[in-house]
Amino acid sequence: MGFRQMRSRDLSSDSNAQKILLVGDVDSAILDFDAIGEFPFQISTNMLDAIDIASKNNFVAIAVVMSGSSSRLSLALKALRDINPDAKIILLAHMYEEPAAMKLIGMAANGKNVADGYLICPIEAKRLREFIEPADSLSRTMSGAVVNIDAAMKNKVEQLEKLATEDELTGLKNRRYTWEFARQIIEHARQENGRVTLLIFDIDDFKHYNDVYGHTAGDEILQQAAILMQRSCRQHDIVGRIGGDEFAVVFWDDPLIKPAGTETERRTLADHPKEAIFIAKRFRRELKKAKLDSLGPEGKGVLAISGGLASFPRDGSTIQELFAQADNALLDAKRSGKNRIYLVGGPKSDIADIE
Amino acid sequence: MKNSDSNQHVIVIGNSADRFIQHVINLLVEYDAKVVLCEDVYQAVGQWTRNGFSTVLLVGRLEHLNRENGRFFQKAKENCHTCCCFVEGLLARRQKQISAIEEVGGFIINEPAGFEHVLEKWLASGGLQPQVKKANSCSSGFFKDEFLTTKAELDALIGV
């Protein structure tokens, strides 16, 4: 059954069936509605209408798309929880909304959390369904005793998710995750008139260290760089290892974090790539102090990087354009003698010259 | 006029520590009205739907009622409920929101004391929306003379 047909499905004829209420811009959050299968569902694009509908029906689950939802989502979720206390409330969050989703899940209303979990979207409807109705959470042992496998299964899923999104050596996000995050946050910035800055950098003479000191030294360099960059960044910035010795950092403005100071000061802070430049400089200072045991007594302060910085919308309007621009700036930095970070725009844009 | 009809409920939206809300509640107690206090519009919609309230006066500060891009006012109208918004300060700055309330036939008051007048009118009308005199209908416009007076007062206040 196609999505368009299912959208108009009459709930009243399924009074005993398990129903799902989808709230918000579901077209952008759910990829394939066919997989919802036999579940009757109803869509409400507005939260107040959703509360109205939830008051008149019993839903097994209510899935709320966070993007474009009310700025007072916690209040709306509390109302939904009060009305349908037994319904599973699931947040459909984009990658950049993950911290907000986690925060909402931690909030309670009448002794119950306002939401039961979140899924990173866009998702396949199949995943939403699995979340609502986990496949056989009870299992029988050889002796026939029923054991709960929820915890074990949860652990396994967490491990798999980690493997799919993280770089094993450094613990940073992997290329796929970083790319997808950057793509989503650029889309979001386009709608919200926001800004995003991308830094791509690599380790100067990494091949030399690898060849002379061995792969253990190479691994230590990568791990050190990862630790120092994460330490230099703000918590919500995404740091990823996107190639052998190549890293990317996505700088964006988390709406949950309200910088202190006057309106003018806040605007200046959010000015891209100013904040990113400040962080990149801090990272380079940290690198200079780093001591690498595997390089022996001369291992202190030798590590250097070259990088390129590109900002949305100034330097590119798509993720492809932004990566290409930042990569070109990185190449310029290399050609100009390494150990520097260039802004898009040529050799004159060394961030060391920017106050 | 004291004592409200059994179907008439007043939903007060806001914080009980708010002086305007306290004034409204005290007055409603005096009038022996059926009152429900809700923290926000989401709770309010849940209350009137779940409890099947048919005739509701929704009272609160404009900033608390003007949620979801004005959808709350529209929902109130669809359900034949009446909104009463308290607007503090310069009305001219809120012209857009005030127009949204006017479109659904709601009341706007500029002082807490103005609520008693609205309550009297609402109770006397049986809670019908502006100019709704036909049964089972909720087109807007009740108290047209009253509404026009309010509009004139508003215009004077904002210097139109």
C-alpha cells in the first residue's frame, strides 16, 4: 500500500488496532511508509491538532518530528504524555538535534519521562516500527525458562551503531557520519538562515613518521591529534577522521547553547568562521605542546598540521561544494609550505594573520 | 450575573504566580465559574478535548495564547470557544497578533480589570462566540457592536 493511500486511512474502522500518531513534517523524516504495514496511523502537522487527536484516540505510539516543532516541545510532550500515558513517545531527530532529544528524554512529567526514546532521521519506517514493537524481547532458554534479552540486545545494537559511526582507532566519528552530519546541518542552516564552517586538516609529513618510526608511532600521532582536537572544540562540534591522516571538523551553532554577553557580542561570536578560527588556533597551540613517546626524545612539539576552512553559505551552498573548497584551501596550505590553515580564498588567507 | 451554565467552563492559561492570572481566578471564584488552570495551550487543548467541554472561555496573556503560529486561536474558533487575551504595554507593537485574535472574534483587554466586563458578556451570551446566534454554528462576529467598540478603542490606543 502506498503512502498517499495510507495517509487517508480511516482510524475509526480500526478501533481495536494499534495506532500510531505521526506529528510534524513526516515526509522529511520517514523515508518509506510502506513498511509501516498493517499499523493504522494518523498524521498531524501541527502539535495542537496532534493533542486534539490524541485526546480522542488511543495510540500505541506517538512519533514526533523535532524539526520545525514548537520551540516549547517539552510542554507539548508533557501534554501528549498526560493524554496518552501508555503510548510510547518517540522523537524523530536529525543528527544535530540529538543533544536536544537526549535532554527531552531526561525530562519527566507525572513521574514518567516526556519521551521514551529517539531515532535519528531520516529513517525507514521499518525502523520506527521495530522501535515501537521490538521483535520478541523475550526468549526461552534450553530449559524453557523465559529470560529477558532486552539488555543484551540493546548492548549489541549499541555496539553495532558505534561500529557504523565511529573510527575504531581514534574514537572520532567516521567519514560517513561526518559527511551525513554536515549534509543535514547545512540543510538546516539553509532553512534557518544559519551558518556552518568546515575544517579539513591532515598531519604534516605523516608518511615520514610512519615510515621512519613505524605504524605504532603513526597510530599514536593520529590518536593524539584526535584527542587534542576534541579537547579544543566545543562539545557540539563534530570531529571526524575522514581518511588515513585526514580529519574534518564541522562547526555549527547549537541553538541550545546561548552565548553570554550583549546581542552584538553574541552575533560576533556566532560569526563564521571566526569561532572556528579561534578553535583551530587553540588546536595548533595544543599540538605544539604535545609529547609523542613513540618519536623518542625529539617527539615534543614536532607535530604540525595543514588545513583548509570553508563556510556555508559564503564558500559553498552544498556539502560537496564545501568539502571541495576546504580541500582546495588545504592543498594551497600544503603548497605554501605546510604548518598552516588557510581560509578559502588563497595564500593570503592564513588564519595566523587573522586577529 | 453570577453562576455559569453547566456547560460553560473557563480555562485560564498561565502561571498561578502571575498577578493577572491571580486576578482572573479570584474573579472567577466570585462568579462561581467552573475554572481549569492550565500552564500552557497544549494542556488547555488536552483539557477541553478530553473532558468534552463544549463552551469555553480561554483567558491568558497574549504571549501565552499566541502559540503555534496562531493555530491556538484557530482551534478555539473551530471548537466555538472564545479567547480573551490580556495585552500589556504598547498595543501597536502587537498589531499582527491582535489582528489574529480579532479574526477569530476574541476579546482583547489592556487592563486586568477589563476581564470582568468580558466575563459578564460571555456568561450572558451563554458562551457563544461573537455574533453566533444560530445553534450549532460558530461563525465569528458575536457582540458586533461590542466588538466594534473594542476595535475603536484599540485604534485609539495604537493611534490609528
